[in-house]
Amino acid sequence: MKFGIDALLSDPDLLGRLKGRRVALLAHPASVTADLTHSLDALAAAGVNVTAAFGPQHGLRGDKQDNMVESPDFDDPVHGVPVFSLYGEVRRPTGQSMHTFDVVLIDLQDLGCRIYTFITTLLYMLEAAAEHGKEVWVLDRPNPAGRPVEGLTLLPGWESFVGAGPMPMRHGMTLGELGHWFVDHFKLDVAYRVVAMEGYEPDAAPGFGWPADRVWINPSPNAANLNMARAYAGTVMLEGTTLSEGRGTTRPLELFGAPDIDARAVLAEMRRSASDWLAGCALREISFEPTFHKHVHQLCGGLHIHAEGPFYDHFAFRPWRLQALAFKAVRTVHGDYPLWRDFPYEYEFGKLAIDVINGGPALREWVDDAAAEPGDLDARAQADEAAWREVRAPHLIY
């Protein structure tokens, strides 16, 4: 199959449409061709007049480790073009940066999760392009989490840099498809094109959208492999808790734990209360010691999620429910454990991070309500998931 960048470079007609125009590229380290040439280098080699570049969260070079660690603007040392940070002094493109190009190519590997900020950056670029009369092309890439939909829909008033619009946590769309939905939902008057992938089969085994012949390159520092991408719609919620999400280990956002957690008891409670929410993966008790971030240099007990190998069932695995159940089990086993982390999260102040992440307080309230059952959360999520499947249907390309 071909990703969008490869489809563009092999199509003389598409390349011809860029001739004589100033072109910008929004990219990160995973923005590479099939032979692992970075898209910026490949476009320049193809004769495209690249006049600017943009970097999302973690930077064009992917060198910034944590959330709310900003990247500066700089000049690319090879191509001599300005590189504007969209996660620095500003998170929306400025008028100054928008005057450096006629068409922007967006080549970002997404993870298929509402909270992954690249989709919000796509929306902000679309809005700026509508305002300034610029053209936007998305060079499409696979959604490694596939087509399944899961989670609660973001509520009105809870929009943020990790919540671009009313969609559930796991949206099941590619970046190009999401762009079509953004244009329609926000009624944007913008010239928008998707350079579609060729041969993309999101429901086909074994990769379910991620082709076996393409290597994985981290789109952000802690997105280390396909297992992480599959688990992320659940494990990202750990960022709003006092539990470690594995930052400072070699398997971040695939595991969770803390020094004072009885992982065996938590797992037993998860199996007792909603064993069907654990389907499609294996959970393994582990010990780990983060080298930085939460619980640094402390021995933690926890669980590792393996949505990989013979344990993985793509259509049964529900990471958002699994992680929600883990929170509920911690609350049951450890009573008044200080689970929710109170700190500014992605430039949102005065709201609990777990609520910002979930686009509203419903999940936290369910966890903290001793009388609430798994079926209560499941019923609400199922309604939101069904509604989103209907909303997204007209915008699916593949």
C-alpha cells in the first residue's frame, strides 16, 4: 500500500498542481516515505517549492518529551526555511506564518484518539486557512487503532487542545477523514483535499489498518510501538491521575501502577466486576521503577496491557473501558486513594485533568460513586458511540 506522501510523490498530476506555488509542510519525525526519507527532504528533492514548515506538539524533530514542554521556532539548517512551532508561544498558526505559503501539506501520523493533539492542530490549521484563503492538503496515514469507536462524547464547553470537538475518545477515523468532518461540522469555507492512501484496509488482519511491511516510527516520544497506539485511548487517562502511565520506563502508556497499589487485588477486582471489559488483550502483573516523571526512582506495582501477539482481538479490545475499570477497581480496593491529579493540564486551569481528558466529569463521577455499576457507564458510552458512528459515516474514505 501507499501512504499519502508516497501517493503524492508518485502522481505527476498532483505534483503538477503544486508547481509554481509556495508550499508549507506540517510534520513530525514519523512523516517519512516508504524508504524512510523525511517528507521535507522528499518534497524538496521532488522539486516542490517548500517555503516553510510547521511542527506540532513535541516539535518537528520530536525532541520534546512531556506535555506542556514547548518547542521554539527555528530555521531548518538543511533547507533554510522557517519552521514555526504550533506548540510554543502559540498553538494556532499566526498571520505572519500563514503568509509564507499558498498551500500547506499536513503529513502527521495520528493515533486515533481525541486527546492526541495533532487532530486539534489540524483543526486550527483549517480554521486559519479559511481565514487567510489558503489551501490545505492532508497526506493521509493509517489510524493504528483502527475503525472501532469507544468512549464518551466531549460535552459542550469542554473543548480544549485535547478536545477539538464532540467526538468520543476513540474516533476510528484517519486524519484525512477527520479533516472532512471538521470542515463540515464547523462550516469552514476552506479549500481542502485529502491525498488518499492506496490499498488501505482498516479492518483487515493482521494489522487492522497498520501494514505489516511498514516500520513504526514514534510520532511523539512516548508513542513507541503499535501496542501503545492500541492501548492509548485508555492509558492516556492515566495522565489525569496519580498513577504512573509508565513515563520514565521503556514501555510508556502501555502500563500503569504506583508504589502503594496492590496490582494483584486490583486485577482480581477488575475480573470480578466486569471481566468482559478485559477481552482482546492480556494483563500481566509487573514491577517497575520510573527513571523520571511520577514516582521517580520508586518501586511500583502495576499491570501491563498486551494488545499484541496471540492475545490481541481487534474487535473485542476496548481500552477505554479497561482503563476506566482499573480506576474503579483501585477505588474499590484502596478506598479513598488520592486517584485524581490536580494540576494544569494542556493549558486548562480550574478543571481536573481527568475531566479535561474525558471532555466532561462523567467518568470521574462514575469511578467515585460506590453505587455505580459497569453497566451504568456502558449504557451511556454505547449511546455516544452509536451516535458517532452515524455522524462519521459520510466522511469515511476507505
